[in-house]
Amino acid sequence: MDDFIIYLEEQRLRHNTIVGYIEKIQSLVRRASQYNYAVDNTYDEIDLLAEPTNAVSLSMNEITGIYYYKFEKQDKRKAKERIRDLFVIGCLTALRYSDYSTLTANNLQNGYIVKRTKKTNVDVKVPAHDYVKEIFAKYGGNIPNGLCIQYVNKYLKVIMREIGLNDLVTYSFTKGGKLVTVTREKWELISSHTARRSAATNMYLTGRMKTFEIMKLTGHKTEQNFFRYIRLTSEDTARSISGDSFLEKVTII
């Protein structure tokens, strides 16, 4: 296992890719042990931790700006609107692309989005944001769908660059055993999955939903993985605890 890790680093793979390979091998060997194959138990002593990813999330102010943005050029304006509107729905439901891209009028019930998820096969019920209701009404209940995820991801970046999401984002990762630091404009890091991550982050920041309730939507099994998934800036953290009695002024008598 150690030699394999060294080999993968020599292939200049990113650390998290290597972590994925090792976890799969450990799972395979663990399964072999359950079937009474002779296994060297030292394989389980290797514990590689995944690095934080460069994934970003969008604030509610950014989502609002995206929703109300008026595309000036007539060329492909309707196509851009469809992708934008579909993306906004994802930003406000915390559903995976496979779920929010297949919503129909039947999924909007009494002010809630009701959907059986494709990946986990569970029923979820999410309060429908006003923007979501307006998008459903805009398309007569038949929201933009039938768009392949590769097409959406390609043009999302074009759309977000036009909207002006060009804040600089600096992040680091390990590649080939060496630390690499890069800076990108925010639009370059946005994909269809940014919607789900943004929704989970903003739901948490409102303070009106319990963590385990959001985890039911995201499918996370542990709070540790959930907090690794959402994206909280230092400003977000400060705002979320600003009303906590822990920070109230203490008078000593």
C-alpha cells in the first residue's frame, strides 16, 4: 500500500484522487476478509485524510443577483435563461442535478417540492422558495429539463462570467506529493453541483433548520462530513454565532 501511494504520487495525481484509490482497495480487502480470505491486516493501518476541495458556494445575495440578471445579447438569451433558472432551482432546494433537473409540475405540491431522489431512493420535501414558484409559473410548470449535465456545466461558466462573478478564489491542493496554490475567478469554479452545496450552506446559515434536517436532504451520515461539505467563510461563521449568548457581554459583580 505504501509503495502504491508512492507510485501514484509519481504519476502526479492529486492527493484526493489517491485517497479515493486507497479507500477502494481497503474496502475490497476488508470484504475479502469477511469471506475468509487470508488478509494482512496492516492494510487498514493506512489512514489518509482527504484535503478540503476547491468547491465554492454562493450566498443568497449572489443567488438573487443571478436570478434577476437580464441577459443583454439576444443571441442565445433564451438558452442562457433556461440554464440560469434551472441552476437557481438547485440553489434553493439542495437537490442533486439528477433530481432538480427532472422536476415537473407534479413535484410542486402545496408550497413544497416533493421528490423521490434518484440516487438514494428516498422521498424529500423541501419548502418552495418564492423564486422557485416563479420559475415554475414562468414555464407553465414544465421547468427547463432534458439538458445534459455536461452542456449545463459548460455554459454555466459562460453565464456566471457574464453576470460578473469574478471574485478571486485562492486554494491549495497536493499534487504529486507537492503543495500547489492557485488563484481562479469564482465563475471558473462553478458547476451544477455548486447549486446543491450553496443550498445546504445557506440553509445552515439561516439557523431555522436543524443540522440533521439538512443532512436528510444532502444524504450525509455524519456531521463531520456535512461540515466538510458546506462552505462557511470566516464572515459566515461570525454571523451565524453573533446571536449566541456565548458572545454576550458579561458583567462581573
